[in-house]
Amino acid sequence: MAHSLDLFECPICLHLLEEPVTTACGHSYCRKCINTFWCSNREEYSCPQCRTTFNTRPDLQRNTLLGNLLEEYKKQSQRTTGCEEDAAAPGDVLCDACTGRKRKARMFCLMCLASFCETHLQPHVEVPVLKKHKLIRACARIKESICSHHDRRLEIYCRSDEQLLCPLCVVEHKGHDIVEVMTEKQEKQQQVDRARQEIEDRVLVSLLEMKELTKAADAIRDAAWEACDDFERECSEHIISYVIFLERKCSEMRDKVGQEEKVGVDWTAGHLGQLEQEVNKLRRMEHRLHQLSLIDDPIQFLKDFQAMGERPAFTDSQQQFQAPAQVVSAHKDKLKKMCDKQKSELFVHFKDLS
């Protein structure tokens, strides 16, 4: 057609117009799109393109001319579909029936074991015998569900050998633990769900432990500064003549307290780093398991499940380090003893001077 395709596009949804209507300003929209737009902007009724405002909500009528042109365009597109169907792009599933230029396959026949484009799929829609064949949507990995030895669909899973089988392969696995792939997929799905739940629980525990460690670091810092402040207050009560001496002692005390603070904070930082790594690792594993749980095809699911390997063992991190409260208490006691010892030495020194 000589008409531009833009003429048939709705400015709101950017798709071909459905039941085209035209506003008083001359712009056309899908009836549903313009009504939805006005419902979301109840304060005023305006044209989304030129912003012309209408005093009342316009009574929209179907644009007959534009609607007829759109129908003509659709009919012509349908007539030329068979000749102008898009060729398969890189990564698309190719039609097995096309010769020369391959088209993109739409469906896969489980009886013919072949993929078909829209054109070559017609016999399966029109021929009574072929209409009984089971069709599924074609995908890049569909051939993985076909036995490479017998060209039959893989429908059985051998638990003894952890192998996918077609009905003809079963004779080679006599006496083995054999089930349908859907049965095995459901069991493996339960394992995936349990693993995800374990990861979620472990992440929650780790986050709580990280929160406790952060509080512990803050408590250690507070205890360190409180010890220093207490020591300074007592020093300030002595006579001015000893100020220089007391300041020197304060400086020494700060260095010692700082060292103890660093020990405590470094301890919490080390365990925080370990837990952060564990959480990141668990989240990556949960993401992989989540992606696996989204796979509907049992063949793809089981192959990807096996490719993941063994899941990581979960350990109780509380057995790997002391409780933060105990560490904080120990640091507080150590700081208090350090301060008490230093104050005693000062008092003895002042007594000797007097």
C-alpha cells in the first residue's frame, strides 16, 4: 500500500490502531487507549499529542475511513505473509522443511521430530491425520529432548545411571530404578525448593549476626571512649601543677586504649567480611536455583540440575567465633582494668610527691 505505516499506529500504545477514533483536533487513537488516558487524568480532557483541552469529555465516534484503510492493510499483510515471512535470525530455531532460505520455526512436532515455520505448519493444521500429532513451541534446546541413538523423545529417567532415556533405551537399563522424566523433575524440584529455603534461612541468620557484630563494634568504640573520658575527668581533678604530667599519661592511655580498640574492631571486621562473602555466595547459589526452578521442560531442568554439581554444605557460623556480647564484655573488663591500674599508679605517684 502507498499509505505510510505510521498512519495506522496509535501514538499512545505505538501498535496498530484497534477500533480507531478521532478527536476534534484531528488526532487518532485506539478507543481503549484514549479512554484509559482520560480516566487516569480526570482533572481535564486533553489530546495527548497537541494538548488541546476539551471542556467536557468528547463523545468519540469510530473513524470509518481510517478503519477501512486499516482493514485493507491487514488483509494485504495476510496475503503477503507466506512470501515475505521473516528469515530466521541468529539464534532462532530453523524450519526443517524450508529449502534454501530458512525461516524461523514456530512449532515442533513430537511425532515428526521436526520444527516447522508458519507456512510448513499448515498440513498439521489442515490434514486430519497430522492434526493428531502433538505440537509444542519450538525452542533452541528442543533437539536436546531427542535420543541421539533412536531419534525418539526422551521420556524416561534412569536413577541408577542418572541418565535420560527414550523408550527404546530402556532395554539396556533392565533392573535399574527407572521413572518418568516428569516424576524425576518433580522430585528434583522439591530438592531445589528445599535448598532455596535453606539458603533463605541461612541468609537471614547471617544478616542478624552481621547486625550483632556491627553493634558490637559500636559498643567497643563507645567503651573505649568512655574509658578515656573517665580517665580524663579524674585527671582534671588534680592540681594544675600536675597538668603536663597528667596529659602525658592521658596520651599514653589513649595509645593503649586505641590498640585494644583496634584489636576488637579488627575482630568484628574480619568476621563481617567472612559473613558478607558467605551471604554473597549463598545469594548467587539461590539465584541459580531460582533460574533452575523457572525451567518447565523436564529435560532441560534435569540437565541443568546435574550441571550445577553438589550444593554447598551449610555450617553454623555461631560455632566459628565467640558471641559478640562476650567479646564486648571482655574488652570492657580489660579496658576498665587498664584504667584502674593506670589510676592507681597515678595516685601512688601523687602520694609520693606529697
